[in-house]
Amino acid sequence: MNTTARALFIAGALLGVAAGASPAQVTDDQFWPEIDTYVRLNHDARLFFLLAPVKETDANSFEDTQLGAHFEFGIAPHERKHLNEAYDADQLRYLRGSVGYRETFDVSRDDNTVSERRIVTDLTPRFFLPWKLLVAQRNRVDYRWIEGQDYSWRYRPRVWVERQSKLGSVTLVPHAAAELYYDSRYDSWNRTEYRAGFSVPVAAWFVPQAYYTREIDREPAKKYTNALGVIATLYF
């Protein structure tokens, strides 16, 4: 895919954000706090640990909590002039791959039942567009075992665009993303997700992030989700 085609693809994805946010719909409002911890093994490999509870805004407590552990590896490009330390720390090189395992617990039940087990794999190439826009095209596959159901899988391509900038003495990295979900249970592209937010690299070991997400589900029933997310990312 050449640069022009990539730009058109990204533009189309971002235009979808406006389309997805049009008329008011009956929605499920949620809060997604998250802690991401990265432990570097060597120059090109690291471990990634995830803790991500989900809370309905009108609920008194969290409904689900997801735990995950992953192994990530990266490949550096021949040309490194655009890649500064913030990008390397956050994105892990030019081409990133990972494999991991996640469990989702239904904490609303007394026994904290595991409601889903999932193996996650992804491959993410990155490249630069004009105006120093960093683009990441993630290709992710979830292999899922959901409570009471047989094995299924999802394919989740996502386009992510960000640009590091300065706001006075503060480094700010705004981003926008669009993601599609193909679910084997329904044999269809059953979900579209749009996201916009920013991160602030305050230290080499700590990068907080805030974002807004709009999800549109079509199967098994029409559903809309608005979520406000905050992530504390730690690097060791």
C-alpha cells in the first residue's frame, strides 16, 4: 500500500468518527480505568501486563475485570531519523508483534467467575506520513473461550494516528483511531469502534493517557457504548 492509499484509508476511517457520533442513540455509558506495565527484557523484547476493570456509570461497583500477560517483540527500521525516544518507549520499534493470554472475571458475582479466556496475537507495522504523523496499522486476532459457549475468534484491524507536539514545556501526544471487529460467531463485521484521546509522557517510566471511545455493535443486538478511559502506563 503506497503513501497516498494509506492516507486515503486513514482519512476514511477518521471521517467515520463523525458518522458514528451523529444522532443521539440509547447508549451504555461506561468508565474504563486501566494499568499497563511494561518490563523490558532486552533492546527488542519486553513483557506487558494488563489490569482493566469496567464500570457502568450508573452502577455502584465494577462489573468486569480483565487481567492479561503478553510477550512483545519489535523490529527496528533501517531509517531511524523520525523515531525519538518517546515513540520507542511507547510503541516498541517499527514493527511490533505480540502474543498474550487474558482472562475476564465477572466481579459482580460472589465467586468472581471467569467469564472469558482469550489468547491474543497481533502484528503492528508503523510508518510516518507528512507533518510527522505516526500511523500504526494493528492486525489483532482474539482466540476466545466464552462462558457457556464454544470456541470462537475475532479479527480486529485498527488504524491509529498520532503526532507528538509541545504545549509549552509539556509534551502532548494526541491520537485518533478506528477499529473493526469480525466475529466468527456471527460471521460478520459486528462492531465498529472509534477513539480519540491524548497521552502525556511525564517521565521515562510513566505515561498517563485519557481517551473517549464510541462503540457500535450490530450483533447479536444493536447496541451503542460510550466510554471514558484513563490509562496509567508504567515502564521498567
